[in-house]
Amino acid sequence: MIRAFLGLDLPGDIRSALAVQQFLLPLPRRVDPALMHLTLVFLGEVPEPALEAAHEGFAALKVAPFPLALQGLGLFGGTRPKVAWAGVAPSEPLMRLQSRAEHAARQAGLAPEHRRFAPHVTLGRFPPPAFAQAAALERAVAETPFAAGPWQVQDMVLWQSHLSPKGPRYEELARYPFS
């Protein structure tokens, strides 16, 4: 079984802008900027033959390069935040790509996570902080305007995720250039 996901890699200047935001926010724990990406489809633990079929489906997608920009900050977890993120400016090409990629995964016999696609880049993942720290984080997120980009999205990447006590490590399995 291989734990995998399909996503978009980020250019260096976008990673740098995100790292600055991490520094400015009172995050209990930060994601390593080298691991930052935008997930299109989380596949989970999948058997190798099914992943190979998904790979063929992803490779067959015909996609034109498109501009993408980041905009806004937010938290997942409601009153007990567990994830801080940077949002993505509305993008019809991104939404189409995600829908087509998810369809390709399902055609390959995989059952990707089924939740509404909320494009974002994770800045921090942490246990819910104490009330005062959560309030400070919520205030900082609400008061910090953030925008980065646009950049031209030229490809998507299939990554394998290796989990460890030190955090995840991602290994690129395939890159799919847009035409």
C-alpha cells in the first residue's frame, strides 16, 4: 500500500511569502516550507496497481497552464483550531482541474476523500491550543491581509507521503506537465 496524493507544487517565491506569514502568525507548530503544496486529490493508502491506473488517468488529462494566486488566511477546527492555512484566489481552471483529477482517480477504482474541495496551502498543523493562544491566533489571522502571486501553474505532481514521528516526508512519484 502506498499513501499518496495529487497536488500542485509551489514556486520558491510563493513558498518564501508563505514562510514570512508563518513567522508573523503565533503558530504553535509550523509546516516546513519545503513541504508546502496545494492538494488536489488525497488518495490515502492505495494498492500499487490502483495507483498505477490513477497515474495513467492523470497523465491522460489535457490541461492548459493557468495563473493562480493565494489570497487570505484562515483556520480549520472552529473554536478549537488545529490547522492554519493560506487560501487560494477564486480560479475556475483550478476547480475544473480538481474535478477532472478526482474523476480520473475514481475511474481508476480509487475512492479519494469526499469532501468539498477547499483549495488552500497548510501553514501549520497543531493540537488545539489553550483558549488565550487560540484567541491570539484567530485575531492575528483575521487582522493579517495576505496575497501572493499570481504564478503560472505548469504541472501537477503525484506524491507519496511517508509519515513519521518527525512529521511527513513527501517523495515525488510523477510529474504531469500541462500542454
